[in-house]
Amino acid sequence: MEIVRLSTRRRAEMVDITRQVQGVVERAAVRDGIVVIQSLHTTAGITVNENADPDVQHDLLAKLERLVPHQEPFYRHAEGNSDSHLKTGFMGPSATLIVHDGRVVLGRWQGVYFCEFDGPREREVAVQAVAAAQPAAER
């Protein structure tokens, strides 16, 4: 398992971490298996989404802001970041992806994103590459 460290620059942003995840897979020498990517924070999630057009990230963050505004009269959490916790709950804290022939399996336009909802901050993502079990005949 490796920890990927990153610095976010805005309160809400999506940071493409695809290269870092692929790097963990390569260093682990996993040819076939899975890779698990997990945010170590309650106000930041992980997702897979389009990486070709930055407007997709903009649109996703804008829609989340409209669905879950920063301030609501019924929020009780004293830190003032209830929306960040809710958005992370919607996005989820992790993703599990297939690894085949040493590469993370993603579609042509897909990337792995760290989703910041309470930045800017120093953040950590745990990444674990796991090799598939070999059939008994190959052992």
C-alpha cells in the first residue's frame, strides 16, 4: 500500500490522480488483479469520470453545489462544512478498479479523480494494488 499525497487549491475541485494510481500498480508489479483507491478524509471522495473535457468536472461540481449548498439553516455541524460531508457521502470514499497486463483498466475518456469538497488542504489517498490469485495449475 502506498499513500499518495496531494495539495488542493480550492474549496471544491476534482484532481486527476490517474497517473499516481498507475504508478502504484507499476511499483507493485501487479500484472492482473485490482487496485483500491481510498480517500483518507471525510470531506473528500474518489470517483471515475471523464478526463478529456474539464467542463465535465466543472459541471459535476456545480450540480453538487446546487444540490447541496454550502450553507443551510438546518445544518448543525459546528465546523461549517456539513455540505462537504454530504457531498463525500454521495461520491463515496473509494473506488476499486481492474488491473490487466499491468495497466489500470479505464475507458478511453476515463480518469481517476480525488474530489475535494473542503479545501484547500493537504490530502492523502491510500492506494493498494492486489494481484489476482493464480489458479492451482499455475502455482
